[in-house]
Amino acid sequence: EAGVTQFPSHSVIEKGQTVTLRCDPISGHDNLYWYRRVMGKEIKFLLHFVKESKQDESGMPNNRFLAERTGGTYSTLKVQPAELEDSGVYFCASSPYRADTQYFGPGTRLTVL
Amino acid sequence: AQSVAQPEDQVNVAEGNPLTVKCTYSVSGNPYLFWYVQYPNRGLQFLLKYITGDNLVKGSYGFEAEFNKSQTSFHLKKPSALVSDSALYFCAVRDPQSTGANNLFFGTGTRLTVIP
């Protein structure tokens, strides 16, 4: 069974540019989560989808971040325009409905210069 | 509010010796507790969890953790460390009774180095 995949693995952009991160969850997983780790700090929750609906987006830092989950399958996280403090590793995780364990992807390392 | 503390940024242990990676938590309700490991250039891998029942839980790769409610701790342990255990370890907590009940709250991570 394929795990959670994320694309790209690395992205380097300049301040003010736009970047879109993609996450493909494990097939059949209704729950999809986005998290972010800023250098050396804890991994922080950003938002949670159940199928195509946003269940909780309380962790989204500001309105420069937009997440979508088309048809309840893959998800994208767009940052527009990117700022220096957006640099970090963005993780995606998925889980079956009502499951306790979340399964994480390899992360996307975003560097904003 | 939920929070997790991993008091040690770095833990060094000799191969073959027992290892402990510490974690304490704060939640208002009964916690769900997790350990994840991140190997170099890899994503987070689930190691083990405590939901309910026996306080000692066993997980992947010979790791175990003990839930201690009075000390609000969930330390990760292994009887005999391997060089291949060298990685970054994250403790996480969920409070299923809270708003945002599905979200994980993570510690800052502990880098474990096993010395041959």
C-alpha cells in the first residue's frame, strides 16, 4: 500500500512569490491534515479536512494560506504571497475516518529567500 | 490547552545500552499519546500510541513507552540501543474531549544519537 506522498520535496522561492504544495493521502483515508515545522520548533497543526470539507482550520497562520481538497482526494496548500517566516517543513498526514493514528508524508521543505 | 514538552534536545547513548527519550504533556482531559520517529530525509513514522488500557505500550523496532498519569509523562524506552535508532523523535498528544480533538500537538523533538 502506498503511503502519503507530497510534492515537491523541496521548494526555494523568493519573498512575494506563490507556491503550491500538494499532498496525496493514503487511498481511502477520509481525514487529511496539514502541519508545519519551523526550524527547530515543534510541529504545529494547520488544518484538517474530512473528505472535501474543512473540519478545522484554526491553525492556519493568516489569509495568505489557502488549502483545498478537490473531490476528497488530494489536497493543495497555496501560499500567496510567501513571506520569509513561511519557511519550514510542511507535513501532510492522513487517517481513516474515526482512526486514532495519523500517517505522515515525507514533508515539503519550503525556503523563502 | 494542550502542550507537550521534550526537555532534551539531544540524547546520546552507547550502542547496546538502554535508552530513554523523555516526554511530558498537558491536557485537560484524558490524553491520547503518540511517538513518531523521523529518519534522515524521511517523513514521520508512527512508532506507538497509548489510548487506554495497559500503561506500558509496545511499538515498532523494539520500542516501548510507559504512560504515567500522575507524572503526566510518556517516556520512550528501548532496552538495547542500535546505531540504526539514531533519528529525531517526536512525542505528540491529542485531547479527544477538546475542540480540535483530532489535532496532534507535538513536542520540539529529541535527536537521539547511538554511538557505536
